[in-house]
Amino acid sequence: MNKINYEQFNECVYQETLSNGLKVIINPKPDFNSTYASLSVDFGSINTVISKNQGIKHLPAGIAHFIEHKLFDKKNYDSSDRFAKYGAENNAFTSFNQTSYLFSATTDFDDNFKTLLDLVENPYFDEQKIIKEQGIIGQEIMMYQDDPSSRIYFDTIASLYSESPLSFDIAGSKSSIFKITPEELYDTYHQYYVPNNMTLVVVGKVDVTKIISEVKGHFLNLTTNNSIENLKKIVNQEIENSLVIPYKKTTMKLSTPKVGLGIRGPQINFFGRTFSRYELSLGMFLELIFSEDSDIYQRLYDNQIINDSFGFDFDIEDGYQFLIFAEDTKKTEKFCDIILAEINDCLVNPKKIESQFELIKNEEIGDHFALMDSIPGIANQMGDRLNDFTNVYDEVEIIKNLSFNEIIDAAKNFFENSQTTRNVII
């Protein structure tokens, strides 16, 4: 077991990788009353291929989200009821490239921890229960389809990566989920829910040695799946080969149109701390221009180019990176043109934002310190395989050492090789 000390924060993080590849990360917090545990699988909505009969089989969109729902529903009980019995709050979520199961509790950690492991380890996919779940998720999909804010986000991503695994909603479509069969669920589960594709994180008032012993008892005899990386390469290639749809308009009879400006960056080819530095650098570049404290933001706000509905979000993963700006405005084209012009101007004339660099850097460090007061916040910032498990404590040191030139270089890497789309809902 590897123990990493962070003397500046009076913290230590334990990391262990079992012989079958399962990554275990524990941050003991003896002065806290609560404990948070999450078991994550590097398997999300984009992972729509499995090995089958010595070939590759494509799966219905939404199958990762479907498995997330169905793992709670065992033959004779529901895992949520067991968490409730032991006083825990539990949840699960599926993203483009990950599915996570988690709980938070102040008592009965051992029972809740065993419930979490049982939840993920023991699938039960019954045909009748699947039919019932198809109806439930079908209603959920329709709800999101009727939500303009959800639509502008996912439709913009779909335009950036058309006809690829990223072009589908995380939950799939009504037609795709009704194609899911018990056999496909079991096949998919057994190929992706394997130790070398999982990460366990525990933060709180816990006994480190006891957790490691419990985990080994559950997982050590489970086998790995060495074909996972090949499956992910297939998906990444499909994403890279996808085309950008430059413009799309959808009618939902809104009083004020919504616009999404999507920017697709090139696929990354770096990992570990280099990835973390890049991600933090790009985020700080965007904050220098578009945070509410920036001079540019205030000028755009005063000139009514942006308003209180304005927001942006970026996502960088192995296989894709994109940035989305969104706003409610009747001047959709003007909004997009000016946002792109401001970014380009800062890349050509970076000195116009350099004076606020130290301010933004200190604010970012302050945000990280604030995060350290939250057990879930710490747990969710323990890193992943892409950044070699760079955590919230590591990131503070990285931010301190970032230079202004480094964030400009990161921005140029993203924007100078980018493609754009404009998505409008009226």
C-alpha cells in the first residue's frame, strides 16, 4: 500500500492497486463524523461495443444508464432499501465515460460498505423487471426531451460529434432502450464491470486496514478483462471520425430562443499530471475571459451581449474534448460571433488578460481549499486513470506552479485546431 503525505494540509492518502487491477484510494478523516464511499466503473454511455463471437457487437444506446438502474433491483430486494435501513444516503449516476455508485453515512459504515459492494458485484437482470424499467426510463427520456436546457446541451454535443456514440443522450432513446435484452445486459456487465476497470474511493472516519481487507475478500478472486482497452479504442476512433454539423435549429415554441455554441477540440494524446495541468490551464483561461470577475465579462454584460442566463461548460476525456457556451437570447448569431471573437482576440493579444492571472489563480486555489471542507467534494476529486489519480491536494500545488504562458499554450492547443457548431432552439 502506498501512503502519500500532504503535510501542508495535514492529510494522507492511501493508494493500492490489487493484483487484478482494482484501484483503491482511501483518505482517512478521523475528525469528521461522516464517511463517503464510491465505486466507479470506467464505462459510460459512449461505450457501446462488446466482444461477441470473436467479433465486435454494437449495443443499443443507453445501456450503461440502464445497467446503473437495474443493478439496484435484485431478485428479492432493492439495494436502496438496504442503504436506508442502515441510515445512508445513496445515489448513482452515468456520464459519457463512467458509471458511479455511492453512499454517505454517519453510522453503520461496515453494513453500508458491504451493501455497496453487493450492489455492484451481483447483477440480476430479469426479463419482466427489464420491461418495467424500459417504461420508467422511457418516461425519463421524454421528460429531458421536453426540457430546453437539457436539449440545448445534448443537441449541441450531438452536432459536434454527429453519428457517433457521443451523439446519443446518456439515457438513450425510447426506441434504443426497448431493444435491450437480458443477454445484452449480462454480456455487457461481465465485460466492463471487472476489477481492472474499477476504482473504489473512501473518504472519512474509517479504518484503512479493515477496508483493504474487506475489498480483497470481495474482489481479489475476480478476473480481469484485457480486451477493454481495445473496445475503448474502437469507440474513440468512431468519435474521431465523426463529422461536425455546423448549424441546427429546433422548434420548441420558446418565448426567448436558446443558443448553444459548441467548440470541438482535437483528441488529446497526453495523460497523468500533464493532462491535469492542461485541464486546469484551459479552465483558468476560460475564467480569465468569462468569469464574472473578469473585465471582458463585465463589458459583454454591460453591452447586453451576455445576460444572467449565460454559462459555459467544458469536458476533456480520453477520446474527446469540447466546450459549450449557452444563453437565452434573440440575437443568437451575434452572441456566437462575439464569443468567438473575444476568445480569438485573447489568443492573439494575451497581455490584455494577463493582469488578472494572479487573481484568478488565487481564486482557484481558494476554491480547492473550500472543497477540502466537504467529504463528497474531496472524494469526487480523487482523480482517475486518465490523470493518474491526481487529487484535490495535488491540484493545489499544480495551480501554484502554473504560468501564464502555460495557460495560453493550453488554450492555443484547444482552439487553434477546433471546429464549431451553432445550435438554436426557438
